[in-house]
Amino acid sequence: MRNLDAINPPFARPSSLISLGAMLPLLLSLCCTALPIGAAPDVAVADNPIALFCLAICVVSAVMVAIPRMFKWDWRAGYFGVTGFYLLSMALTGLIPLLCVLVYGGAPVLVKILLLAINTAILVWWGWRCVPMYRKIFANSEMRDKIYHEDTDCFYYYKQGDRMVLDKVFKFSDFPSAAVIVLSFALAFGMMFYARALVAFLGVPIPHIFLLSAAISLEMIGVGAAVRGWMIYYHYPRQLKRQTGKMVYVDMVTKSSKVDLPKAMG
């Protein structure tokens, strides 16, 4: 087996990276705790399920700061997959305001159902994009070997190879387009002109209404990262383990040879 400690950047070792990365969901969930409290100031925190949900994420994140260091996590793919769930916490910025509207808002039920349906449809569509893409990759030996390189005793997930296949073959981006980001913020700022009416109609404070639209890009990034992380760090490594008995480890530096586009797409 390769000496991945010598190959990969020291800062990226899971025992360090995953510990540090836990600060993202910890801080985001802590900040988002203020949203359900602000939406229902007369409800005690202990009786506020949305606030308790945020605090639970805080606790789990705090534990995850210590666990990778305590157990000296190595370069196994499954450890890296945790980063996808950390990035998923970005979706809290839009999810928590939406939950506040659904649970504590005074809008008609049909409006709540519509908001939930729109948000869910956008995130399911965005998260699902990478599923058929990775199915094509895994079914094509030319592309699969650029990402999961088989060695005598294990597989190596080539992060550079993955990026090359996504860029060269599928033109895939992890981020929403600039148009989506601009539109979401334009809608959020536009709603501020009707803030008083919207507060009365939806029954939640102005910050919640602003985030319903402005945070959609962050929700998309978080959901997309979680789904893609699940595919590359858990789903396909598990298939490879079942087929060959070999574990998958992460090589962040080694570059695959160029993809033969006609052969890969064929």
C-alpha cells in the first residue's frame, strides 16, 4: 500500500481535516438556533423542536471535533465522506427558516405546502444530478479506472481523476450558476419592499423571509455535496469492497492519464 501520508497534503489527513471541518456545522447550527427562537419567542427552547434540532447538531458537531483525533482516522474513503455531511449543514440556512414558517408561521396551509414543495423539488433535482452521472462513470471502465484505481491490495480514489472526468466529460459544476445566485438574492431583496405585508402574511420575522430565497444557493451546494460525497465515498466503495474485498483509500494528488473522450462517452 502507498504511503498516503507522504503523498497527500498533511492538512488533509482526516484526523485533522474532519476535526476542523466539524466547526462548520457547529457554528452554522449554533447561529441558526436563533431563528426558531425568534420565530416563537413565547415558546421555551426546551419546547421548541426546531431549536432542539439545531442544538442537537451542535452537540454532535462538537463530538466530531474530537473523534477523528482520538481514533486517528486515516485515508479511508469512508472518513472523507463525513465532509459531505458537514457541507450539508449549509442547507440549514434555508431549511430552518422554512421550518419556522411551517411550524410557527401563520400562512395558509396551501401556501406552506407550496413553499415546501418548491424547496423540496429544487433540492431533489439538484442533488439527483450526480446520480445518473456516476452510474455512467461506474459502468464505463475507461472512466471508472480514472477515479477508482485498483492496486494489489486496495483501490485508490483519485480525487484529481474524479475532477478531470467531471470537467472534461460531463462539464459538471458543484455550484449553481451565477444567474441562480443573482436571481435568489434579487428575489430576497425584492421581497424586502413588501416586508411588512409578508411578515403579517407568513407570520415570521424579516430575516426568515429574506433567507427563504437568499439561502437557496447554499442549500443547493450543501445537498449537492452530500449526495456526491455519498456516491464517491460510500456507495461505490461499498460496491468495490463487495466485488473484490478491497478497501478504498483517498489519493488527493496523483493525476490520472487523460480521458479518451470518444471512448469514455461511447
